[in-house]
Amino acid sequence: MRRSWAAATVGALVIVVGLLTFVLVKATNERQPASKGIALWARFHDAAGLFQKSRVQTAGIPVGQIDKRELDPEKATMARITVRMLPEIKLWENAAVSKKAASLLGEFYLEIDPGSPFGIVDGERRPMRLLKDGDQIREVREPTGMGDLMADIGTILPIMRDILKDVKGLTSGPIASAADNVNKMIETNSVVLQSLLTHVDHVAGEIDRITDAEGDNIRASIKNVREITESIKGLVGTSQGEVAQTGTAVRSSLEKLQATVDNLDKSLKNVEHITGRLEKGEGTAGRLLTDDTIARNVEDITEDAGGFIRGVTKLQTIVGLRSEYNFLSSQFKNYISIQFVPRPNKFYLLEIVNDPRGFRETTSTDSITPRGFASSTTTTTTEKLKFTLQFGMRYGSLAGRFGIKESTGGLGVDVYLLRDRLLLSVDVFDTKFSQFPRVQGRASLAVYGRNLYVVGGVDDVINKRATVQSDAGYDGGLDLFLGAYLVFNDEDLKALLLFGGSAASGATK
């Protein structure tokens, strides 16, 4: 009896588990909206990681699933992915579909932007139509694959190697020579200035010595001579009666003495005249004693020399290497920049730019045809480096620049935030080849000291994106970019030069 109940219990348990499993499978089975929703399709270059019944989301909420994946019958090199949407989901013709990674294991899902009832087409706002069953989603966004990134990196590495070689030649050539010339000039001017100051100090010391030591002596001598003269005159006046009786010899001696006194009186008058001119500042000696122009000139010379030496010694040089990846054009843009900062509020910016859009030149041709006068304009794009040369002034956290920007006239504004660790820049330039000027916005954030920055922004904001890519490069239009910026200041350049010199010496040995 007990064995019968045990068998019945096991059988009932198996039935219950089977029913629960069936209910669980039915409850967790992916509901297929394919029976009622519309089917839409899009072309992808790479359908890896996308499978039938993979989820389709909008803002993280499921709105459908992948219904079918196959090679496109019109373009055999691309994949056609068909999705089935939920019945209540509406999509317009400006909808966009993006392929996104669901995990690190290679699984992907589709993210759909349903679009809007109104959109911008050719610069004009017009209504968008609703997509119906069997329509194509034309806007497709795919992530860059690892193979494409490795190919781009393989292409850019030789360029970066050449750039670093040029930078090494620049820092070991013209910049080093300029620094040596400046040092020699400072040493030469220092010797000349020291000699001039020593000579001026010597002259001033001699003048002080003469005026302090000899002035009192001269005055005392003049006073003594005057007293002697008065005494002799008195003696001669009181002794005239006796002298008249002494005889011819004594009279002759007195006459000679009188002539000597007269000559001495004349000499005293000359000495008084000279001292009077000295006190009035007449003549070279008088100007040295009374005029302070020489002292002021010497002071001005020393201040000018000191200002020149301080300006030279405070000059800062900042060298930067920047590389940016443009997402819409799928190309790299590279910069080499040198910034000279003679003062904290003034700087000069020099850049050499390798732009994937190339260097464009416009040529106008006028001709006479049988139908009349004809004019044509030809725009030529060449793979030619561009250059930037701008003068800048900084006031607090705001700086302004103007000059040449990428071989065209341009100006820019910089905003320094977070103690100069975050730099926001806006540049306006290149007003010749597009309908509107080329406006470029950039944000640079320091991630390692003041040497490594992460750079991101948008290029050519107000011009619509070009749809054709020429052989010489991307024609232009709106683009997004992200890159890195490596900065070397004076101390870093000294360390690099010392390290490079030591490495070269070790390799030679």
C-alpha cells in the first residue's frame, strides 16, 4: 500500500513540475509583436552580434525585435536587418537606428530614435511622413570596429613618428640656437652694463671727494690769502714815511713787493670767479656738481637694461602635440603648436595643422565665347599643411586671439576654468569657401598634471554637413571630434633635451 502511494506521489510531482515548466516557458517566451506591428528594414555594414529576436529599444524600453537578417539583394556587400515594431509605436522618416553593444561578450541590440513630426531638410523645416510597413530606415549609425581603429592607428603612427622627428629636430636646432644667442647676448650686455656702472660710480666718487675734501680747503685758502693781503696793505700804508727815508734800495724792494701783491690780488679774483661759476653750475665741472641729469640718465639706462634682461629671462615657450579624430568624416586631424609667452597677459600662438579637408584655393577664369562673356570659378583642394599665427591677450579668466587661423583670417576666444585645468575655446575663420564662416568649439580638460589633456568638441557648427567626399579629403560641414593634447613647457623641454643628450651619448659609447 505504501509503495502504491509513493508511486502516485512521484507521478503527481512529475505532472506538477511539467505544468509549471510549461507555464514558465510560456510566460518568459519572447512575445512576438510581428503579428500586428509594422516591419521596417535598414542596411548595415556589419551585422555581427545581431540575431533574430534580438531586442529593439527606445530610451531603454523594448519597442520591437529583429525579425530577419539577410544579405541585401541590392547591395551584396551589406546586410539587411528587418525589425518588427509594436503596434502602438510610430516612426517618422527622419528616424534613426543605432547598433549598440549589450555586453562585453559581443552581443548587440538596436536602439531606435523614432524621429519627430517636423524636421530640417536642406536648411528648411518641413513636416515628416509616418513610416509604413516595408519602409526603409535610412539613418543608420554603426560603431567603429576594432579592425577599423587598428587600421587608422597603423596609418597615423608613421605620421606621428615623422612629427616627433620634426619636433626633435626643431627643439635641437633653431630653438637651442636661439636660446644660446639669448644667453650670449645677456652675458655680453651684463659685462657692458657692469663696466658702465663701475665707471659712473668712480666718477661720482671723484666728484664727491673733490666737493667734500677740497671745498673747505679752497675756501680756507682764499680767506687766508685775503687776510695776508690786507695785512700787507696796512703795513705798506703805515710805513710809507719810513720807507721814503730808507733809500733807493728799499723803495725798489717795496715797488717789487707792491707788484707782487697786485698779481696775487688778480689771482684771488680769478679763483673767486672760478668758484662762482662752479656754484652757478657753469661749465663741465659746474654741471657735474649741480646738474643731476647725468644721474637720471644713468638711472634710466640701468632701468632699461634691467627691463630688457627681465623680459628675456621670463619668456616662456610651450610646445604642444594634438591629435583629434573626426567621427563623421572618420579621419584624424593633427596639430603641432608653439606658444611664446613673454608676459602673463600676452602670448603668441604658432601652429602647423594637417587638416583632412585639405588646403583649398579658388581660381577665377574669364573667357569670351561666341555667346558672349563667360566667367568660371574653380576650387582646388590639395594635401597641403595649414598654419596658424595669432596674437593673444588675457584678462583674468578670459583671453582673446586674432590673426591667421589655419591659413585664413580668424579670431578666437578662450575661457579658463578650474584653475586653468579646463579650457573652453571658440574660433571663427574660413569665410571664403562656405556659405557661413567656419565656427569651431573645443573643450580641453587636464587629466594628468598640466601635460596631458583630453580634447573634444564640434567643428563647422553652422554649415550643413557635406554629403560627398573628394579624393583629396573631406569637403567640410558639421563634424564631431575627440582627441588628446600633449603639452611640454620650459622645464619639460629642458628635461627632454637632457634625457635625449644622455641617451645619444650612451648609444655612441
